[in-house]
Amino acid sequence: MSEKFIPLSVPSIKGNAETYIKECLETNFVSSVGPFVTRFEEEFAQKVNTKHAIACASGTAAIHVALQLAGVSRGDDVFVSDFTFIATVNPIIYLNANPILIDASEETWNISHDLVREELKKRLKTNKRLPKAILIAHVLGIPAPAEPFAKLSKKYNIPIIEDAAESLGAYYLNGLYTNRQVGTTGLFGCYSFNGNKIITTGGGGMIVSSDKELANRARHLTTQAKLPGSEYNHDEIGYNYRLSNVAAALGVSQLELLDTFLKKKKEIAKRYDEAFAGLAGITLSPRPSYAETSQWLYTVLIDSSKTGINRQDVQTILAEKGIQSRPIWVPIHSQKPYRDTVCIRGEVSEKLLRQGLSLPCSVILTNAEQNYVIDEFIKAVTSY
Ligand SMILES: *Cc1c(COP(=O)(O)O)cnc(C)c1O
């Protein structure tokens, strides 16, 4: 083992983090009642240019509440990405609804619009019930196309919920949604501030919506559905899903750094892209022409029939050099709890698992460290 260790992706806590958190401690506002929660929500809504934001305990909680408010309940079908982190899909099960897993598109790695459209058509023709919602995960910072999905949503009257956990800062470049941030074109957008995301609150999430009524309902549900007033009156079953003031204080400080982080992520991606362009058997991640990606986790595909070495062996070789890398997700349809779940195709997500490898891309990565990763990666994929 080398002495050197370059982690895949670690947070950078600097800026006003300490000042703001100290303020929480000094004022005794540590729980979800506190000025930083509201401030984080307001500043976040402003940043992604939407009307309402509700800070949650996690991205998973955000998705859970968004699905519920979209009307998803027991027995309903929800179309959802097969190629994503499992937290996209689990909340469907929390609501006793049925995920219908849909394969990724080769072009964007996100849920395939063609497959969604075909399945909707087929269902309409055979009188099979339509899904209650379409839950789109924008994976790895790559936006799924907003306009085509919005058209389907309108045509079939099915709400879109966006899991933008990995894609804060990505936005659309043309069409109806020009300059609109990922997560703000559906009925709800959900973000995550887990430790490995673009900004972090330690753990946390956000629901955004442009609908005031829905936003109020989301706030109500995430705070135990407690009615205003000093008495303990609750009008429905809510959740303890609010973010704490301490976490929100960290969030406010991280939001101030978001632009710097995004810029650094892009620089890292650009340097890797330039170094790897033209390498036989290496495919760079999609950069759809309609959007600016947020480059959350830098990922490439390794085609072993051309490189002579598979993704797993590259990972091992890099680990020996002190470089942490990681395969992307085992598709949901292959996860133990979802083996009996309906999946429309699944070959693309399997290929992404077989070939995909994420490389170090922390915002604190230095050029020297990145050059070292680049050299070792190129050596690994060209020496067979
Ligand atoms: C991280 C993540 C989540 C869940 O967010 P948490 O804050 O960890 O609960 C959901 N979906 C995707 C795609 C994620 O990457």
C-alpha cells in the first residue's frame, strides 16, 4: 500500500461554518426551531430560483414527503429510475406503493424518456392504470431532459418529482426551461446535503416547489403535522423530518461556497476529460447539449474488450497506489429487496455497473494529486 491516500470525494468545510455554528451554540438554538433553518430555506430557494424551500432531515425524507404530497399512496405505481442510488426508490415502498423500475438511457444515464413514453402508451392501450407519479433521479450531476418529460407529464396528467440530490447547480441551456435549475421544473424537487454531496449539512435535504399550498403542506408534514398554537393538536400523521438549526447553519455557510465548489468540480472534470480523451475503451460521462452538468462525481466507463482490463481490476490497481475509486450503483432491479420488482429492460444500467468507475473529485483535490490519479489511471488502462 502506498502512503498516499486520495479519497474519492470528501466535503470541504470552511467559510463561515464555524461562525454560524458558534452562533447556534451561543444562542441555544440547536433544534429545528431557529433562525438558520428559515435563512437556509430562503437562501436556497433564491439560489435555485424557485419560490419555496423546506429544509428536511435528509434527501430521503424529502423524497418521501414529496411523493406523498403528489398523491402517491398504497397500491399506486410510480415510474422511477432503475439506475440510481437506492434512496430514490425506498420512499415509494414507505408509502406502500409499487416502484416500476425503468432502465437508463445510453445518452444521459438517466431514466429513459423513450421507455417511459412507450410504457405509458402501452398502459393506455391496454387499459392498465397509469402511474401516480414519475420520479426522475438526475444522476451524477447530469440533468435528465426536462422538456420531453414535462410534455408527457402534461399529456397524461402525471406529476414529475425530481430527485436532484446529486445535481444541485446543474441547469438547462435551451428550450422552455432555459436557465432553470435542475429540481425546479417538476411538481417537487428534492436535494440532499449528505456528506458526499455538492454541499453538505452533515446530513440533510430540501424540498422545493413553486406552489405555495404544497410547500405549506410539506412544511406541516415534516414538523409532525402540528397545528399552530401552544396546544398539541395534530390534524394528520406527520413526520419528524425537519432539519436542525445547527445543520442549517452549516448549510448556509456551504451555500455561500456553492459557486466555488461548482467551479472547482468543473475544472476537475475538464482536466480529466482532456487527459482521457481518445483513450481506447474509455467513455467519458454524458454531457448533454441541453444542459450544464454539475459534475458531482466524475465517472468514466471502461470497456474491458478494448482496454484488456476490467473496471474491478482498475479499481484494485488504483487502490494499491492510494487512490480511492468506486463503481457506480448496482441497479435497483438487482438489489435484494427489489429482485421481484417490475423492471422495464435494465441492460443499460447493468452495463453502467459493469463498466462505470468514479474517480477522486473532491473540491479540495490539488492539481498535483489529480495529475497523479491521471497518470496511474492511464497506466492501468493502457498496459494490457
Ligand atoms: C444521496 C441521495 C439520496 C438520499 O439523500 P440522503 O440525504 O442521503 O437521504 C437520494 N437520491 C440520490 C440520487 C442520492 O444520491
